[in-house]
Amino acid sequence: MTKAGFVALIGEPNAGKSTLLNQMVGSKISIVTHKVQTTRARIRGVALEGDAQIVFVDTPGLFQPRRRLDRAMVAAAWGGASDADVIVLMIEAHRGLTEGVERILKTLPEIGVGRPIALAINKIDRVEAPKLLGLSQELNERFEFAKTFMISAEKGYGVADLRAWLAEQLPDGPWLYPEDQIADLPMRMIAAEVTREKLTLRLHQELPYQLTVETESWEERPDGSARIDQVVYVSRDGHKGIVLGHKGETIKAVGQLARKDLEEMMDRRVHLFLQVRVRENWMNEAERYDQMGLDFKDSNG
């Protein structure tokens, strides 16, 4: 008998959810940076464990929303958790019980009814063992977790044990995706996320939030390669100059890095072309939210 089901990874921004998802799936499908709030869409990664197919929902980080896009991201995160068969709360070992974690713990009883919730304490290599045990005890006193895991998502420590336990929790049933499929996001969206990751890493604090990337066209060529045209939307003229860089150096470097990643992921040649356009109000356009896999209605205050 096969098993299949959904596992939601929740936690504060930068808790390591995307890194864990990529480790579980064995391939890079989710944007990973040291900037907070980089995951916007609910990215589903598919992992196999014995006879079980685990569909991971990598939700945006949970934080106090202030803007329309923030509200849509938080709604997507809780929506992903409430739809899942199993929930994993990830927290950073060295940060411990923050205000954000406190808020999540208060909400868990509402969404956790009838499903197991595990605690994954991540980045354990940054903390001494006695402190880890104390933190685990404190968190389990606040909420009755089905199981606690000590992991390092980046180094892979403890990930196999967590994956095996998750597989056991899933309901019996047929697999939801073909055996060789690792994500249910279309490659157009994954490609856009790859480029956005490179922009985020390259620009650091200069443009942390107010840009988005969309794949405008995708052409399959006779020689087996793909031509991908993408648009980087920014909200101000000044931002366009930052993204382009001196004599176009920044956008050229971003394009080269993104193309390299895409060629590795797709195992074929990619011709990537990037344009930068100013759309002052993109953060309030329903179409942009659809492109990111978010619900525009959830962004209303």
C-alpha cells in the first residue's frame, strides 16, 4: 500500500524552510538567500521515502504583515498549513523563543486539530547541547509536539530521520504526482524565482523587497535548448538604475548566474534574456499576485 500527503513547513522568515525543502527533494526548487521573506509562493516539492510520496509545501515565513504583499504572503503560509496532513514548525536554535515564534505557538492549536505537528530545531551546529535541550523542553511545555527533531538543514544532519517520520504519518493512498516530478510549480515560475534569488543576493540591502520577476515567454528551440525571456519589475525609476548597474553590469551578472543554475536544473542549454521595467504600482496589481501564486484577495487589510 502506498502513502501520499502534504507536509507544511512553517516558521519565521529565514528559519531554513527553503534549505530543508531543497534537501528533502534533493534538488534546488526553492529560493535560498540570507534575506528574510524571500519565499513568496507556496512552493510544492515532492520527495519519495520508501512507498510514501511526501509533498512539501514551503510556505512564506510568518511575520507581522504591514503591506498588501505581506498580508498575502502570511495568508498563503497559514493556508498551506491548514491544508496539510502534517505540519513541521521550524525554529532557529540560536534565536530560540522569539516574539514571532510565540505568535505562531498561539495560533497552532487553531490549525493543528487532527493532524500531527512536529518541531524541527534548525541550525543546531550554532548552539551547545545543554542549551538545545533546554530550548526543546521549553517549546514542548508551550505546545505538545508529536515529535522533536534536531537538524541542520544546510548540512543535512537529521534530515533523513525527519523525512522517515513524516512518511509514516501520511495517509494511505495513491501517489499524487508522477515518480520523476519534484515540484508542482511550472518551470516558468521556478525560472523566475531563480533569477529573483540572484538579484536578491547581488543587490543586498539596496533593493530588498520592491521587485518581482516574471517569465514573459518560453520558446522551445529545435536544437533542444530553451529561450527564456523575463521581465524584472521595479516600482521606481531609481530602482531600475540599481538593477541594471553601471553599463548594465549588474543585470548581466545576474543573468549569467541564473542561466547557469537553470542549465544545471534542466540539463540543457538555456538562452536567458532579461529586461527591467518600471511599474510603480505592481505591488497593488492582482495580475502580479497571480504570477507569484498568491491570492490578491488575501492581501486586503
